[in-house]
Amino acid sequence: MTSLIATSAEAAHSLAVSLLSKAQIQPGATIPEHSIKESAPDVLVPLKFSGKNVIVGVPGAFSGTCTVQIPGYIQTYDKFKAKGVNEVYVVAVNDAFTMKAWKEQLAPTGTGVRFMADDKGTFTSALGLMFDATPKFGAPRSRRYVIIADNDKVESIFIEEEPSKVTITDAETILSHL
């Protein structure tokens, strides 16, 4: 009986993730306006994109692959700015406390890279970029992606086929597309 309940719960969970995500956003599409959290769990920050911006979506703060990927954006932040990028955002389906602690660990002396907490996954779902990460993270999470945006329009999007790998979403590769 326990395994039947567990199997049913897993199936319901996968269905819920599928229903949460809309169709995956494509180049030319408008990025939906959303408010998510940055440095405090009770303060919503509206994501309003002006000029060129880079949005880096990751499955989870403090996870091994994400913790290897994001320092590249911190180290090359000035190169992004020199190429006309207004903001570099790192977005994860994590709470604000976790994202703030992760930022402090990765950039103890500070960084212009903004770490955003999409704690309910609403922004990520609106982009159609959620996946069922229950086996590793216990809940739905963001796919590993990078969006280059011009104002609120998707100029380019890069999505890793395997969330545990960084092949096309590293900072140097994205810089080469700007």
C-alpha cells in the first residue's frame, strides 16, 4: 500500500510540474513581468528589464554544478558591462535567505551580479523552464538556462539538455554571443 501511495504521489507531482510550466519561451517572445525576491523574504522586487540583460537560471543554490558555473559570471561581470549589459541576474527556485547566503559565499567582497529568489517558481514557470527535480532536489526546479534579453524581449536563449552539465551556459560562451 505504501508503494502505491508513493507512486501515486510521484505521478501527481510530475503532473503538477507539467501544469505549472507554460510552453517554453522562445526568441522574440516577451518576458512576463514578475516580482521575485532578492535580499529579503518579505520584499518583492519587480523584474522590469531595460536595455540588454542576461538572466541565468540555475536548478539550485549551493549545488555542485551551479556553484561551479556562477563564479564565471561574477569574475567576468565587468566584461558583460563593457558589452552593454545593464544587469546580470542569477535566478533559482530557492528562498531569499538561501540566495543571499549563496551570493555571500561566492562573492564575499561583493558583486554586481544580482541573485534572485523565485521561491514559488512563478517566474520560472511563466518562462516554461521548470522541470521535475524531485529525485535530487525534492521539488520542481529551474532548468539550467541563459536568456539574453533586449528590454523585455528574448533575444537569445540557451538551455542545457542535461541540468547537471554546463556546456552552453557558461559565462565565456554567453559573452561570445553578445
